[in-house]
Amino acid sequence: MTRSESPAAVPEQNHTVQAALVADPDNTDLQLAYARQLRQAACYAQAVDVLRPLLRKAPHHVDALLELGGLLMLQGQVGLAQRCYVRLLRHQNVDSPLYPLALFNLAQALEEQGHLQQALQAYEAVLRREPSDTADIRVLYHQAFLRLTLCDWQNYDERISQLQTRLTEHLKQDDVAQPALAPLRLLSFPVPLALHTCVARRWSRHISFAMAPWRAAAPPTRSPGVIRIGYLSADFRQHAMGGLIHGLFRHHNRAQFEVFA
């Protein structure tokens, strides 16, 4: 989605909010609601365009800063996202329930940029505010992975046991609103294979739920007798996976298989 694209690309359900904004263009609640709807529709650049004027008028608007930071992360503008979270934390009351979330998001931005020690400190700051037995499972999960990345083996057995217990409790909560955890990170931990299966299934269900609004009413037709194969990856470009897999595609028999990547 680019800045030059027409607002007509916005899904139909957003038109009510758009109409309300025309009648009340300075309403920050409506602007935020519209930005969130645009984000759900993957119209990230348009959502940013809605939030920037909002923040010019209300530079310390907590929810808008959180939303903008998330949008910038989705666009790969991680440094700018970090600035959003830093600004939010600087002006937010430390007792606010949103403070740990902003701190977690800051840790994510730092980790994404390779500032691992600073990211670890941010994760641990969240856990100091919210004990590890009640904190968001994502905080403990990322902190545990990062400590291994930094070769921190202190209290290793105790940490792994605690992580496994929390993961088991988390996976018992059969609620699609519960956060999903990236399955590949779990390969770094010596936990039972059943946990790997459950985490992968939860991740898959989370993606299916998020993609449900985009699902086609009926699958497209295909040639009789031809098997359709789809390769789905975020790593086809300048990535080890893209370099390793590209030679595979020419070996498919195109009379028997229809291939998409």
C-alpha cells in the first residue's frame, strides 16, 4: 500500500468511520479508530497518514503512539518505531497498565535492530514490574531466548523449568485472543515434542483466524489432474532460504504440478 493509492481501496466496513470523520475531522477517537481499521486491512501507509496529524495535535496520545509504533514495525521502520515507544515511556505514568506493553514493544524494536543487551534489559524491566508467573508469556519467551542468544547460562535449569511450566499453562487457555508464540524459537529449548506441536498449532490457528476475512468464497478452478503446490515464505528474497530453495522449482514436472511461491 502506497501513499498514492486511492481511499477506495479501503474495505467497505471502514466507510462508517470515514463518514463520521468527514463530519468531525478533529475527533482523535475517530482518527484512531480509522487508523486501526486501516491496519487490519493491511493499509499501513494510509494508517500512518491518519495518525501523524493526530499526534501533531496531541503529541503524547498514548494509544496513538502505540498504534504508530506497531505500524512502523510492520513497515520495517524499526528505528522510527523505537522513537515512538521511547516518547511514550517518557511521558507515560509508570503505574499505567500500558507502560509494560510499551516497554515490551521497545524491547522488540531493540532486538530487531540487534541491540540485544538493551533489549534484554527492557524485557527484564517488564518482568520486574510483572512477576514471571503472571507476566505476559511473550515477555518470558523472548527473554529466555535472548539470554540463550547472549550465552547467559545462569540458573539455566531453573529458567527452562519455569518456561516449560508457563508454556503449558498458556496452551491450556483455548482462547484465540491469547498471544501466539513463534514456533521456531522454541527449538532453542529442551522441552517435550508435545509442546512444540501445541505451539505450532496455536500459531497456525492464529494465522488462520487473522486471514479469515481475506479468504476467497471459493477456490479458483484448476486444470484436471494437475496438483497445485504453494510455497509460502517470508524469506524468498535476500535470505538463506531464498538462496537455497530457488533451484528446486525447475525440477517440478509442469504437466503434473502447478507451482506458486
